[in-house]
Amino acid sequence: MQEQLRLEEANTQKTAWKQFGPYLTERQWGTVREDYSSDGNAWDYITHDMARSYAYRWGEEGIAGISDDQQLLCFSVGMWNGQDHIIKERLFGLTNGQGNRGEDVKELYYYLDSTPTHSYMKMLYKYPQGEFPYEELVVENASRTRQEPEFELLDTGIFNDSRYFDVVVEYAKAGPHDLLIQITVHNRGPRTARLHLLPQLWFRNTWGWGHNDYRPQLHKTGPGTVGIEHEALGNYQLYCDQQPRLLFCENDTNPKLYGHLPNGPATYKDGINDYVVGGNTTALGANQQGTKAAAHYKLRVAPNVPRVVRLRLSAVPHEAPFADFEDLFATRRLEADEFYDCLQENLTDPDARNVQRQAFAGMLWSKQFYYYDVARWLDGDPVGNMASPRRRAGRNSNWRHLHNADIISMPDKWEYPWYAAWDLAFHCLPLAMLDSEFAKQQLRLFTRDWYMHPNGQLPAYEWNLSDVNPPVHAWATWRVYQMDKKRTGTADRVFLEAMFHKLALNFAWWVNRKDKSERNIFEGGFLGLDNIGVFDRSAPLPTGGFIEQSDGTSWMAMFALNMMRMAMELAQTNPVYQEMASKFFEHFLYIADAMTRGGDGQFNLWDEEDGFYYDVLHTPDGVRTKLKVRSIVGLIPLFAVEVVEQDVLDGLPEFTNRATWLLANRPYLAQLVARWEEPGRNTRHMVGLLRRQRLTRILTRMLDETEFLAEHGVRGMSRYHLEHPYVFSTEEDDFSVGYVPGEAESSMFGGNSNWRGPIWFPINYLIIESLQKFHFYYGDSLLVEYPTGSGNQLNLRQVADALAQRLAGLLLKDPDGRRPAFGNYELLQTDPHFQDNLLFHEYFNGDNGHGLGANHQTGWTGLVVRLLHQGEASTVVPGGQIAAQAQE
């Protein structure tokens, strides 16, 4: 299979098939790394309106774009419908202060296909023929409250009567440095319409900051041909079919708008825009050269008569660059189909195949070049970007060691054009199905010396590198290792060992920084769950004191078990690791004991009356209060479970002897937390926070449709709190938490996402995987009601399969041909040009499944590829297409 051969060549560094890819972000404006303000207001420092005239320092942006892996040379598609006041060359969205729900992209576009080496890629952008409603989107959203829905592009009516263009952008590689580009424009409206199509090529500005004055060059070398010269990349040519007019300018900030820059060029970044939209011929370079160029195609597009534009970006000279164009494109499309046909061999439902393939496409298109040198960013540059003393002591100032210049998997390319540490851990499972080497490389990146803090903390995300995300890197490492081992037949212990040592440092950071009372109960703080609690867990408490967190402590218990399991694997070939396995086993037991009996033996996180885990508030007067909010905080203890086969223990005598001694001499540990000495089916041993009684009590709530269980998965908070909000009162104020199925109604932690009721893929995925592990131990000896009160008894594997079916059902067509995630948008549900193009939302309404939040966050929602059926029929619905993946 050709794509697999290319992937092997790329991963063994024989051929640079991955040098060019979809590494161009969709939004560089409004990002922290471009913010040189003294107050840290990134959203206002460079706005969408400023972006066309302002040269970026750290990265570039574009629509359907590509770049090399250092983002020196960039290509994307610009367009103008003759109505807008600017060229459409970057995506528009609301800043954090403009939207009633925070920042949000206001465009319609879809990632349709990609192979792991990006030898074939396809994307669709929907461009209105009427004037793009920039102002209406800003004004209407500003007038709406948090109790009202967002005002979306579809709500403006701009797509009524199908008056829009479908702009399909495809890439096919003839070689690693030879890229074919095809842009197909469809007029979906009733009348012929005009479109200016502007494929654009430019260099990232590396010369304007006082460090290196080398300026690469683009110049016309013939009719419709752009010569490309760069000292690092070498020489390329961009061949443009049909010999369009070539437009050139410089990728420099326009000083007329943003202050004088010494020795500036004659033209600027906005030159092509000013010429096409305003007819300003002086905005273009008179000598047919520059650092930014566009091929100007003026198209008349009739309904149902697509127009095709072809280009070729190549380091190889071609006398007839388009002679083999069609054959090469057809070959790459066929090879992409072959690659996915093999991957989806046992997935027969066409809709499920389409959902899975587009999810993979979104994962691959969201790989981005991310450049952020914190020390240089803090200190400023000799030219242009100066730094104030306030800035040097402000955001991320304690991360001066961090230097990122890599291809990284992002949650998406607009709302999150930067990495998020715990998101990335979830990304790596779907990515490992396509390219396990890339998945392993992503996990290793975050433990590198120039990423990981010297104290052992992993960087969270650029808005606050010191924020605390759940410690799921060890879990992802173990899972990717297992998947890679199963797929290749080879255990990559070098990867596992390297990760183990770095993650041990991260574990020590957690123990030293997040367990203040040294009782094996952890605070954690924010933990990525924005508004999950009564209080903002990232800020000082209004009561004073601190919170002992059920989720923080459970994540650490899970972390300890992940480390134990990795050490046991490494100990199979190096007995030294038996001692490390014992260390993490023992640490887990003391965490589990603290959760079960309390770190002081008196007060714990388990509530026997409710049969649930809660956070505990410690106030300065010594009072402890259980914050009785039924949320996923109390479900996360499910995740701390491991099952080990007897033959593994037989090969680890030192570990087994230590475990046996502990449980014999600390009998309360054996009685309260573990089933290590009670083999399950086929002599398996389980260690976990939950024994049968507590497990079944938690599952009774979780599988209750009046509480956590929704039609499409497990809610973030029990629906019980719709009628019974939890209220905590102080002398100054009342603080309440209620069930909110959709978007956040409070501004806590920015109010950009909501964990008080919606369905989130990563948590649901971990629930499904944990149930699989419990079934691996209990088998059919443990049956529970599903749903609670139904009288229907299932084993835990069947429950896991049923939850997977509900979750995947968010994106699949139901019997009426409707996708729950599309909600009430009839255009999305029924129009043939919309209904099979998927959006992968950040989270989903807990009552009806409507997609919410960032609408291209394929990142962790891409976990759907792991839930789609791969061999067995569903054990819940005869002949069904959905089942959870078996434990690797």
C-alpha cells in the first residue's frame, strides 16, 4: 500500500514526505505569542481587522493553507466576491469580549480528507456571494445575554437560496517537494456569479525583528510562474495554470497604519488586498517581486458548472507542469481510498465510514507549526516589538526555558491555535491508529527539557503555561504503547522507558506542589473543568482555605496506576523496574486509602449516604464541608483501575512479594481499596479505587436517565440539579451550581465552556474504557441495571458498548436521517451540500445533543474514531454498527 510505504519512509527519515503539510493555522491574530502589550490583552493587540496589514512575529495564518515544517514558505487560498470590503484571506470570528459565549469562529468550512503524510488532502470552504455579514455578527452577538444562544453565520440568512460558492481545495504530492494544488469552485446559487480567486504564496517574516536581515524573494520567472528563493528551503517554482496575472507585495507591516519602521519596503502586507478591492495599483510591487504573491483569477461561475484552477509548487523544474496533473491526482485519491479501506475493513456502514474518515481528516489538518520562544518573547526584539518591565514579570514569565518550534497536534486551528496539554493526550489515541510514530513523538515533546519545566510541570497552554490540566499523559503513553505494540508486533520499550522517567518527574511535581497537607489528598485547582464547581478553582476561594478535590485525587490515583503498569512492563526485560512498580503501587494504595477513609482516618471524600464522591472545602476555622455537587468530579474515581494477569505477576517476584507484604501488614488497605488478593476470572487481579459495592452505587447514579445518563452519553453534571441546585452560603454571598445542559450561563473562568451538564467526549471515553477494565476482571459476575430502573441487566462490557453507541450517535444519522449534533439547522440536516459534511464540536448539549463550543475541535471529539465498530456487532442493538474498542 503506497501511503503506508510513504509513511514508513517519512518516519525512518528516508524521505521527507511530511515536510509540507497543513501546518498553517487559521488564526494568528489575537494569540498570546503575538501580544506585545503591557497589559496582556492579546485579543485587542492584533485584531482580525488589523491582521491584513500587520506582519506577524511568530507564525502565519490562512484558509485551507499549507506550509513547510518550519513555516518559512506558506500557501493559502484568498477570494473576493466583489461585495466585501476586504479579501477573504483569513477566517473571521469574535474575540473573547465580543461574543456572548466568548470567542467563536463565524465561518463554515470542513476538513474532508487527508492521509498521514498529507500526500492527499481535501478541504471545503463555503463563501457567501453576498456581502459577508461581519458587522451584523458583531452587533447581534454583543446584544445577546448568556441566556440566549450564539448568533451564528447560518442565522444571518446569508446562505438563503444557496447563494454561495463551495470552494474545494485539494492537494496531492507528486513527491516530497512537488505539490499539486487543485481549487474547484462550485456556484450553488441560481445565477452566474463572479469570484476573484487568489491563491497566495508568501514567506513568514523572519527579517523584520533585528536578528537576521536576510530577505528571501518571490519573483516572476515567466507567464503564470513564480520563482521562489530561500536560503534554507532552496529554490522552488509555483506554476499557475491559465497564466493569471501575478500580484506581488512585501510581507511587512504597513507603517501608515501602525507606525514608522526604519528602512521599510515600498509595499506592504495589505498590498494585494488594496489593489483587488480598492484598485490601488501603487500598493503592488512595480518590479514583479516581493515576499508575498498572488495569482489573480477572475472567474465567472455558472450554476452547476464548476471552475477548476490548477497550480503546482515544486522544487523540481517542469517544462509541462500540468501534463501529468490529472493522472497524479487520480492516483493519490485512489491511494487515500486504499489506505482507509484497509483501516475501515470491518466498518461497513457508509455513514459511519464517512464520520470516521472526516474525523481522521480533522485530526490531521489540525497539525500546526507552533513557534514560541518565551525568553525572546518576554524580552522583545531589537526592532519593532519592545517589552516593558511589567511584561517581563507578567504572563508566562517563569517559563523562560520554553522554546517550541514543532509540528504539534492542536485542538483546532481557530479557537485553539495553540496546544493544550491534556487535549493532546487524547488526540494521540486516534492519531496512533493512523501514524503511531507521530503519536509517540507528540507525547515525548511535552517531556522534553525545552517544554517541561525544570520543576517537572508540563506546560498547559499559552494563555497560562502554569495552569494545571489533569495528568493524563501517562495514561496516553501506556495506551499508545499498547496500540503500537499490537499493530506492529514490536514493543517500543525505548519510547516507554524515556517517557516513564520524565513522567516520574511530573508525578513528583504533583506530589510536592498539590498535596499541601501531605495526606495524599490533592487540590489540583482548575484541572481543565472550567466551571464545574461552586467556586472558581483556579482563583483564591472567597471563604479562604482550600479544596480537597475528588477529581484531583482520583487523577493522581490513576496516574500512579499508569506508572505502576508501565514499570511492570519495563520490568519484564529489566528487573530494576520492579522496585519502581512497587513504589507506584504503594503510592496508589495510600491515595486510595485517603479517599476511602480520609488522610487522617476521620474525614474522607466518599459520602456513604449519597453513595458518591465529593470535593471537601477546608476553611481557615478548621471546618470541613462536603460540597455536594453531583458532577463528573465524583465519577473520575472510576478511572483509577488496572487489571493485571497472573502470568505478569509470576514474572515479577520482587514486586509480587512487596505487594503481598503490604496487603498482609496493612490489612486496612486490602479491605478498603483493592482486590489484589482475590483473583477474578482467568486469575486476573484488579487494583482500583472502587470495589464492587461502591462501584455499583456510583453506576446506579451514572446510569440513571434522571441524573447523568443522557440520550447521547454521560452528562457533566446530574440533571438532579436542574430542580435542586446546590447552594453554598457565606456571610457575604450565596454561591450556587445548577444543571445547565448547554452553554455556560455564568462568566466563571471566562464562561467560554460549560461542564455543568453537557456531554464531553474525553470524559465519556475514559468512562467507557474503565468499564471495559472492570468487566475484564468481573466478567458476567457483575451485572447492573441499564438504564437504572429499567430492569434490564447487563454486564459492564455491554454497558460500555451501549454508552459508546450513544456517544457516537451524536454524529451519525438517526433513523430519520438527522444528526443530533446539527440541532435544528435544517440546512445542515437536509441540504445535500451540507448534510454529509461533519462538524466536530467541543462538547454537546446534555438534553438534545446539539453541538456546542468550538465547532472544529476534532481533537478530543476525534475519539469517536475509537468508538466506531471495528469487528463485532453491538451487544446492545442487534446488527448495530457501534461498539467500544476492545482493550488493546
